[in-house]
Amino acid sequence: MIKSSSPNNSKVVLELKNVTKTYTTGGTQFNALDKVNLKIYQGEFVSITGPSGSGKSTLMHIIGLLDNPTSGEVLLEGKDISKLKEHQLAQIRNVTLGFVFQQFNLLAKTSSLENVLLPLLYSDVPKKSRPKIGIDLLTKVGLEEKLTNTPAQLSGGQQQRVAIARALVNNPKIILADEPTGNLDSKSGDEVMKFFHQLNEKEGRTIVFVTHDMDLAKQACRTIIIKDGKISEAKNA
């Protein structure tokens, strides 16, 4: 089993302070997250796991700036961003975070290269420079011969590698992966996880991934275990 090590520095890139997320269903309130405190360090490889309904998806949404907490603070590089408006959060997400989803979320009638370049539509990167960036990233994930292929012409593992290349296109500080191997066979899943490890170990990328698979979670240097909206941590051996 591939195993990531702890980062060599202690810079905090993302921090949650006493974060609570409350939902109301049928007139009843419940806390999906209950006073969560968490620090993500630069260069870390962190997993988040827990049973269905434990709050791990809500935690990922808060970390990914896709939702605001009901109370508490979310600090990105020391700056509280928990009260920002959606358009402000969207701008931060685009330049700071890279997302990899279980369902791949690729545009069906769009080529691999075009899918990878989508996040650059809202960036300051000159248009003439964009194709080379996408080609280089698809080459990095071993898909240099699939530039013009649409998702339907790719295997599940290849689609997820396109999604990883897309997540990297804005050179994000943090890569967030939500069940990245959930729709893959074991061989393709192993290849995707191997690539995440390479990004972490060779490039120092900060990676946070959600999984229901405890064995997969243990590949990270630190596992966040969530149950009933509360977290505990495990340092993986």
C-alpha cells in the first residue's frame, strides 16, 4: 500500500474554528457539524471518513467554500472568509481550490482538452497560453493521446484523470477529492490514488479527500473521522 508522509512544515492553509452547520428538516433543527475545529497544513495528505449521514459531505462543502457555516470561522491562510458573499467565494474557489468528484463532472460533448481548460475561462491567464497548459497537464496524467476525445470515448479511470488535470489547471493551493475512486474498478482506483500520492510527495500538493473506505483513508498521513457532526483524528502509521 502506498503511504504518504506528514508535511515538512507547519504552515496552516485552512482552518475551521468552532464551525457549526445547522439544518432544519420538518421543523426540527439538527447540527450536521457541531463545533468542529480543524487545521489543514500545507503539503498534507488528509482523508475524511465516516458513516453515511455522519457529516463528512457537509464538512467537505465547508472546506471547499461551497457552503457557509451557521456559526464559527473558516480561515484561508489566516483570513476569515466565512462571511463572504457567494461571488467572492466563487472567485477564491477558482484560484485556490481544485475539485475532483466521484461523478467526474465532465461536459459530455466537450473534448478532454476543453474540459481541462474550463476553469481558465474566469482567470487572468492569456488565451493564447491556455492550450499549452492543458496539453502539459493531460500529458502529466498520461492522456497526451486523448486530447480530442470526449468523455464517452474514455474509460472511467481516464475520465477521472481528465478531472484531476482540470483540478490542477489553476495551480490550486488545495486539491479536494470527494470519493475520487467511488465509480472506478479497483485497478483504475489504485492508479488514481497513486497519482494523488505523486502530486503530494513530488510536488508538495495539499490534498484532502473524502472516502467511506477506511483502508483507503489510511493511505493518508492523517485521517479525520467524523460521526454525528463531531470529529476525531488519527495519525496513520
